[in-house]
Amino acid sequence: MSQTNSLQFRPNACPLCLICLVCTKIYGEDCICPYKELKWKRKSDEYIIDFRHKSLDKVAARKQKTKLDNEFVSWFYKNISPNLEISEEPHDANICRSCINKYEYYKRTLNRPKKTKSKSDLASKTVIDLDSGDAIDTVDLTKLSPLKPSQEHNLQKTNTLSNLNIPTQDKKQNLQKQPITTYIPLVCFNQFQKPRKKLDGAISLSFNLDEIQTFGQIDEEILSKELPKTWGKIEIGLYSYQLSRGVGADHFNLKSKDSILAFVDEARRRKNIQLSVYQEKTTKCKAITYGSSVIDTNNFTTYENETESTLDNAKKAIYKNLKECPYHIQGCLIAEDGRHLKLNGESMTLWARAMVSRIKGVDEITPPPLPIFDKNKYKFPNSKTTTQIPETLDIRRKSIDLYNHELAVSTVVQQSGTTLSMLHSVTIHLKKRSHFKENIYVTKGMTFADLISFVFPAGPLKEKRFIFKSSFDTGGKQFLPEQMLHDIFHEEHADIWVDMEEIISNYDDLFD
């Protein structure tokens, strides 16, 4: 068939090279295929020649949700076959793979940078007219032109640098390794033992994990920071770390060197690790009366636990204020008339305990009003008798035992029910749901029965009853429903664990 100039635009023929996508023959010459719509598929039996569907205007690009390639559109209309008769501009076209490759090659040539002509090319294009009579200056290339002073200096400098043998490894070794700083949060709890409560506030501590080896380094970093005021005083030296920031995460005490190394190792591997401190324990109670002496307090006084360290400090203060005596190396009390009272371990302990208990009138100089410190027991250093009838050892020990008993009674008074309760809220815990009801306001005279009727208005299940415990751990205390909350708890907040048990109705297994 002869080629004509009235070929219609059809989607099954490439409009550039006129190859038929179905039969691979030339449209208008050998191809006899009818008009056919084609859609590109990865595997299809409808066509043989691979092609690509290209958009020619914004309408088709919007339908295909693609960006219009204006450069391709311009190239397409420049290379479209002149044998095609196009009544109106098409929106899209199916281009064979061969023509697509030609366009990509054309696109690469457009983006290729243009070559600049070298001086040699310009010289080759310069025409010298040898027939003219003008003289031509020539240069003898066999003779080297002398270098300029600046060029000689640069050449000498280059040779000098090339002769220097400076290995690059030494330069790398001279570079100091920059320390890596790790930031770890610090939080505070009310106590180390469970159940513990997390307090508001947190600060960030910076550590170089490669340098942490001792407990003192962690202690120094914590004490150097300004802690939140809501924490109050913290227990110095009692620190721990947690592997996660959850409330129920375990606390690992930082005591031994192995625990420090374990903390450093976990800090390198985990991002949620944190350090914990704990509030200092204090007990608030009313002013107590001992004999005729009243402790000087303003309604409430904070008493620290009597420990060995406090007793030792009190003894040191007593020894420091004693007068020097050439006769009694251990120390003694000297009266105005020159008589002495030798002090021993028992008397020093009683004196120190009276200071720790803050008995009125007792200090580092004045001993407590006990028979063992009676003025009648004083004697001159060169005399073996006293101004009083000698007291037997049994009577002396009885007086000491009596004083110890009175001190014990005073301690019991501090910890007895006379202590004012500061309770104002409680939290209910269940076995399956911890923190079941939080911050329940406690009124005056409220009992456990009143509390449970508020939490569970429907009451317990049939043939069962509620029980109240201080914890679910072994040895936890159990409370009666009629007991008042203010008589049991003295802190501002309390945690109560509630469980349910069956009511025993058959006593055959319990009694004969």
C-alpha cells in the first residue's frame, strides 16, 4: 500500500514512527488493523510492541494524577509524523518504546553542559597569510624561559612540603577523643520500701559514663544540683536506679561497686533508665512530759530516730566540754569545792540519751537530774570516801534501770495514740487493680466500714465479706471494720488494700 497524507490519529499506532503496536507493521503501509483503544499493562496479549501512555495537556495529566512534562509535549509536536491528520489536539498518546528512548536521549543532550573551546582550537582556526609581507615574531621553544621570582618561591615551597614525611596516622592519634555526655533524669520517692509514692518534679544529671567508677562520683553530681522544693530533705547516700520510668519498676540500690558497674552498663544500653532519691524520714508528734520537765516545742517537734551516730555525737560534745583532770583520764565532773565525780560508760550513755531525748535543762555541760549524778557522790581525788553513805551496786543499778524504764515510757508516749493524725486522704488498692480509687477524702470519725460502703455501695458478694489490710505481703496487718482511720494512720495520705474472703459457716473442720 502506498503511503497517504490522510491518516487518522489512532491509539494503537505510534504517532511519531507510525508503527502499529498490535501487528508491528507500519500504519498506512502494511498495517490493516482497525482502530483500537489500548491500555498499558505489564503483561497483555492485546499488543506486541511495548509502549508508554503520555499526557499531552493538563487535562490528561490531572486524570492520570501525574505531572505534565512540557518538554516532552514540545518535542512530540516537533517530531509527530506529517502523514497524520489531526482535526483537534489530542489529550494523550501511546508512544512506542523506541521513540521513548529517542526522547530520553534528546533530554540528556539538552542537560549536558556545553564544551568551551580551548586555546588550541582557536589557534587551529586562526589562518595565517604567508603571502603577506608582514613579519611574524617567532619564539625558540628549545630555550626554557626563566622563572619569575614568585614562581621560584612557590616551586621551592612545594618541594619542601613534599620532602616532609608527616604520617596521617600520627595526626589522627593527636586528636583528642571528645567525651560523650549522657543525660539521666533524677526523681524522688517518699520512701525506698513498697508501697512508694513518686513526688512531683524531676531534674537532669549529666554523666560521662566512661569515667564513672565509684559511688562518690554519682553522689557528688546529685548533691551539686539544686533539688526541687517539693522533695524536702532527702536521704543522703541512699540512691538507686530503675531500668524504666514506670511507677512499678524495680529499684536497684547503688551500694556496691558491682551495682555501679551494672548501672553504667544499663545506661549505655537503655534510654529510659533513671536515678531515684528518697525523702528523709521524720516523725511528727506532740510535746511530751517527762517528770517535771517539759520539752520546749512549738506544738509539734520533729524527732530523729535515736541511732548510734546521734549518741556518738552527743558523747563527743560532752567530752569536749569537760574540764581537764589529771586524775581521771576518761573524764569527770568537778564541783565548786574541788570534789570530782568520775564518769564511766554507763553514765556517759545516760547523759547522751537524755540529750538526744531533749530533756529540758540537759545539755553538753549540765547532766540529767539522776541519782548517778548526785552531788553527794562527788569526792576529793585523794579521798576514798564520800560525804554520803556508800550506795551498794544493786541500788545504783536499780536507779539506772528506773531511768531507762522512764525513757522507754516517754518513747512509747511519743509513738502512742496521743500522736495527732494528719490523715486527710486514702487510696484503695485491689489485688487485680492497684490504685483502684485514689485520693478519697477522709472525714473525722470515718471508719473502714464507712470507706468500703462508699467504694462498693452494693456491698460484698453473697456469703463473702471485705477485709482491710496494710498490704498484701506476708505479715501485713489486718484492720477491723469499726476501727477509725485517724486512729490507725497518722501521715497525710494512707494506702489501704482491700480483699474479699468467704464467710466461714461450717466449723466442723475447725473444732472438735
